[in-house]
Amino acid sequence: MALELGRLFLNKNYDYGISSLKFDLILSETHTLSNTISEHNVEDGSVISDHIKNNLQAGSLVGFISNFSIQNYYLNRDRSAFRNKAKDAFELINEIWRRKDLVKIIVMMKVYNNVAIENIDMNFSEGDGEAISMNVSFKEMNVVTLKTVDLGNVKPGAMTSDKARQASDKKDLGRQTPVLEK
């Protein structure tokens, strides 16, 4: 059992975290799947539901980073190379939050790509020693990408398609009513 637990902490395949912020331990994780169900009132006051829409996935995690983690101890036996991982994590999560970038979150059950951080609670307590605990809530995002299409230089006589008419310098203004001057 102890050997398996050691592999969990020392195995590089388990880099749980938020983008470049890696946790020593994920204390808990929550995954939220929800739907929106349409409701339409009818004449007699009853409600008709005729559509179900999947909402974007959301979740939360509680991650823990310690200055004295098992991984840090076994991989950095040279004590002169000690660094304050808890303070570095505090500064890094602040920078991630400030930039408002979409991040990648890796937890035990799932890898989330393109998620936005909604809320971060950071806790320092006497019982944790030199460590930081982070409660992070997040939500997936759908990102729209725009595409530009070059229609080239279209001559007014060659306006046989809708795209050509839209790209033309000469616009059809429709029937114009003359303006009387006084």
C-alpha cells in the first residue's frame, strides 16, 4: 500500500493542477453536469416542456501545495535548493486569475481544456504548516473563432452570386424617392 501511495506522488503521469500550477495533492474534486429544460405556459395554466439543452460543464477542486511535500523531499535532497512552493503557488494563481486566460485543469477523473476560473479561495492555517490550500471553481467555455474570406475584386457586371453582390463597391440602394427642396 505504501509503495502504491509513493508511486502516486512520484509518478510524473499525475501532474494534477491548473495550467502551469501543479498541486501536491487534490483533496477533493466536484464535477457538475446540468441541463436547462424549456418551459412554456399554455392556456389552461399547465406547463409544456419540449426541449433539453446541455449546459457547459462546471466543477471545483480543492488543491494542496506544501513546502515539504513528499515529491519535493525525494526529488530535491539538496536542501540548498529549497524554495517556498506555497508562496510561488500563491503568486502564480494570482497571475493566472489576473490574465483571465482560459486554462487547462487536470484532476483525477477528467482533463478540462478551455475552462475559465470563476472563483478562488486560498487558505493558510496554522494546522497546515507551510502550505496553501486552494478551493477553485471553474466552468468550460465555448470559444468562437472568426474566419475572413477574401472575395477578391468583383466587377459590377459579374454580380451573379450573393457573395459577389455583397463584396461589390456599387450597392443596389433600391427604389429612391426624390427629395423636394424648398
